[in-house]
Amino acid sequence: MMPIAPGTRRGARVVGVGILTGWGNGVTALPANAREAAGGRAVVPLGQPVMDGERFRRATRECLLGVEAVAATLRDAGLDRAAIRGNRTALLFVTAGAYGPSNVDFVLGRTGTLHFPYTAPSALSGEVAIEFGLTGAYVILIGAATATVDALWQASRLLAAGRCDSALVLAIETFADCEALWRRARWTLPAPLVESAACALLTADDAESAYRAAAGDPGALQAEVETRAGRTLAAAPLIALGLARAAGGGIARVGGTWRGRTAVIELATAGGAASVPA
């Protein structure tokens, strides 16, 4: 991936971040120290949102979390659904393991919502698109924090090219349904795996913003996410953006490392609410 030169005028800004974790809603729900707050738990789970409507009866927990994360993002940005409806909003979905529960059902011969486990990411992005009336460009990336950096990068490129007016970068991570599999990976120790659903809304803007996606130090924000939230994989850069927004905004440097690769991106972030009410 070639870097965009710092200082390039790109006209994009993060204007809303919705965060749901096993700790609660918003960045103010994050403890000072996730390892201590976990009290020995390997996984800190998220509950299943309760939503009205016949369509949601067949939706997976991950799909419902995706819908709720986007709704939380709109609340944080002070926007209604009409602001993102249509073909001028891009959707970029990232996960390292939200397809795990459907895989477990398949391996154990259980009848679940999805007949083909590897369609889980498509089902999630599709459910979100249907709920919010999104008909623009979309991308699905499988991976952890580095994939989310790639998604933020691609969102900025879509905005810069005028292919959309706004972009949603959504990350979902669930672990409770396949905890044993995750705990075999010793890199997960000692921090708890924290189920998360996070979304950032980027919009076209006249402000000059510097974007960069390259190897480098993810910075203090990422260290704060690791300490306060625990291991949230693909959601980590978006939680970092939420922390930056709560702190008043400005140029936020977020990133992460996954499977030997480190990626970092810097982008303008509007200041806003420190938490998103349920």
C-alpha cells in the first residue's frame, strides 16, 4: 500500500464514533485497567441487542451489534438516518473473527442462522446496509487492527475521489462462542479478549487533513486502548478515534499490529461527546 503524502488536502474528517464493548457504551465505560477489571475472565462479552421487527428475528448477534454500532455513531454525530441513506455513503466492514460462531455451528452440526459460515461477514454488512438504506460502495476486510487502518485509508480515498460524501468504517469482534479457539493463541494473554462493536463516520470536509498508512509507531492512543479496553482486535483503532474525539479532536494517530505487520494512519477528528448513551 503506497502512502499518501502528509499534508495532502483530502477533505475528510471523523465526525462520529459509536463504541459498544463488554464494558458498556462509549469510551467513558472503559475501565482504567482492563486486566484488573476483568477479574481473571478470559473474555468480556457483549450482550445481544433487542430490536423490534420480524427481520431481526433471524439476524445473528453480530448483525444486531453492527446495526446498534451504526445507530450509536449517528447519535454521537448528532445526525439522523437520512444523513447516510442512499448511494453516497460507503460501508467498510472489518473483522478478525466475527464469523467464528457460524463456523462453530457448522463444525458441530448445529442449525444456525447461516448455512454457509464464511458468508457471515457478508450477512453482517448486508443487514446493516438494509437497515440504514445504504446503496453505495462497500468493502469487507478480514483482519485485526491493521485491516481497520486499511479500511480508514480506503474510506479517505473514496472521499478524496468524490465517490462518496460519507463513509462508515465498522468493526465487530465477538469471542464468547468460540473462546476455546481464541485462548489457544498465547498472544492473547494476559489481556482479556473484549467483545466490541465500533463504527466511525467520516464525511467530506473542506478542512485540510494529513493521511498516512505505513509502518510506524501506533502511538499513545493505541497503548491507551490496550490498557483500558483490553484486546479488541479490529475495533481497536476505532476505539482510539473515540478517545481522540472525547479528548477534543484534532489529528489522531491510530494503528496497530497484526501477524507481524504494523500500520498507522493519521486523520482529522472532530471533537465531540465523551460517551454515547444507549
